[in-house]
Amino acid sequence: MCNSATTNYACADHYLTYFRLPYRPLQPGRPASHPQLETNKGYSELTSWTGSQTRPLLLADVGPSSKRAGVAVLWVAAISEWLNLVFKWMLFGERPFWWIGESRLFVNKQPKVHQFSSTCETGPGSPSGHAMVTAAVWWVVVSSLGSFLYSRTHSVVLSAAPYLFYVLMLVAVGISRIFILAHFPHQVVAGSITGLILGIVLSRRVPEGRPLLFFFNFSIGLLLSALMLHAGLQQLGIDLSWSITLAKKWCSHSEWIRLDTAPFSSLTRDCGALLGLGLAQYWKPGGFSLPWAPRALSLAISSMGLYHVNRLPLPIQPQGLFYGLFFVKFVIVPQIVMVLVPGLVHLFTRKKKKD
């Protein structure tokens, strides 16, 4: 298995020839383009987006049909992403887009590679967060859907269809992460297996109906424990910003280095989402019971709302302000999906009682 400590040229060549990439010198900050890779940009960007940005949309998707499943989606997403951050701090995984240059295995003949806007993530690479969180979150969705289909049809074949989709989704996300040079294959496999285990375990312990204080304490606990771990590793002389330095050095476009891919961004996102989940259950403990048509309308409106929330520009300086607003942003997400939009749809579509 190849990893960051590998110094075997054959191992590196195995990854690169897997995609049959031609060779040419590569300099830091200078991308090498390839026409055939351009044709696959849409696929790589789509599957990367599927692995990272649809977690709130999944909450909107399954929340109206099963309140417990909706709560489980956000719960599993937040916990699995927090654990992914901890694993990355501990495992020091390289990313291919900077490892190719830093390894010094290609001094005379460096590979011709192509970067995308989603390539230049600044956190360590192992395990893959996209694969890990996707595996965990989608397990909640497909297991819930599979059980629903079996209860209605008693067909093993039909109820197995969501699990086939689950496997295909993980393969697609994993290939896209390897293709854009964000991860090595072993990082994707490790993330997928870990995510599957977390999905199975965490989906059995869903904090549905818990008081707001539980989510507040849990959110603050995750935040403080991560900060303490970060401080402890720094006291041991470990520079946790090493990956940010390498990402800035080897990313082909400086504008592709985004603060929302930094480790502390995922931390504030997770803590904000958990607090938001508690607030949403506090405002409307039982949720809204909607028929299928209003439910579909709620999904569509929630998706559009989250799209625009995700596009809201945040000031990157000072960084404390950015992280604070990023936290608030993800506190708002569950309110939109679980309270605001379903409440408005329920208000305008409910049938008035006859006198």
C-alpha cells in the first residue's frame, strides 16, 4: 500500500499510470492541462459536489418522510466529519497534487497532471472526508429507504436496489476524488469503510427528541475537545498547518485555496449544524406532517434556499470573524430545512376545516 512515507518509484508510477497520464515537467503553481481531462471535468466536479454539499439537501429529502431519518442524517454527518478531522490531524496523510512535487521521485520526468477547483483542499488527506461522510450519511438514507420498500412490497430484490445505488455512489465519489488528485486510492477506501461503520453505529443512536441543552453541550464539547487536541499536538511540536503550506505551494491557482476547506471550517460547520439541529427540534418538536405533494414542494424550496445560503460570501479577514459567521451559517441550515420551509408550506397548503 502506498502512503506518504513511500519512496518507491514503482509505487508512485502505479498511481500515475493508472490514469495513463503522459509526462512533462511540472512546477509549483503551474498547471499542466490535457484536453481529454477537460472533457471529464463535469463528472469530477459533480461527484465531488455530491460527496460534500448534499448533506443538508439529504436532510431536506428524507426529513419530511421520516423525522427520525432526517435527524439521523444531520447527526451522522456532523459526527463523522468531526471524527474525520481528528483522524486527519493524527494520520498526516498527503494529497497527490502536492505529493507528486514534494516526493522528488520525478526530478527528471514529472507527470503531466491536471488540477480542478476542488483539487486544492488545504487539510491532510487521510482518510478521505468526502468518502467517509458520504458513506456514513448515505447509509442512513438507503437503509431507511430499503426498510420502507421491504415493508411495503416484501420484495428482497426491490429493497436491495437502494444498497446497489449506495455502492455505485461510493465508487463514483471515490473515483472522482482520485481523478482530481485530491486523494490516493487507499485514502478513499479507508474513508468509505470507516464511514460505513460509523453510519451503522450512529444511526442506531439518534438524538431524536433530546432537549436543546443536550445539543448545546454536545456542540461545545466537540469544539473544545478539538481545540484541546490541536493545542496538545502543537505543544508536542507538531505543526498542524503543514498541509496548508503545501497546498498553497502546489495549487495551480491561488484563488482555489479557500478558507472553507481548512480544518477549522469543518469543525465550526459540524458544531453549528448540531446546535442548529437542537434549535430546530426545540422550535417544532414534532415536525410538520405533510402529504407527498407539499413534501416535494418543501424539498424543492429547501434546495433552492440552501443553494443560496451556500453561496453567501463571507469575509475571510479576520479569520475569527469568518469562522464565527461560518458557524452561524450552519446553525441556520436546519432551521430552513426543518422549520421555516416546511412551516410555510404547511401554512399555505393545509386544508381549512369547515365550520
